[in-house]
Amino acid sequence: MVQKNKKLKIEENEDLGFAFNKENYKLLGIGFVIIILGFILMIGGGAEKKFF
């Protein structure tokens, strides 16, 4: 009986599928967009000397 339960648990673990689901990919994409937007904002022309 114990052996049958172990086999059943092993079969349940084999059906893992993808590492991320659809919502996780959306959040990952949003995070990348925010990071890229930050880099674009840091590239900006800067300020004039009279303000420093």
C-alpha cells in the first residue's frame, strides 16, 4: 500500500508544466518596460549650468 501511494505522488509531481503562468509573464514584461523607461530617462540631455 505504501508503495502504491509513493508511485501516485511521483506521478502528480511529473505534471509541473511551465515555470510561469500568464500573469507572471505580464508582470515580468511590465517590469522590463519600467526598467527600460528608467534607462531612457537617465539618457536625457541634462540641465543647464546656471541651475548648478
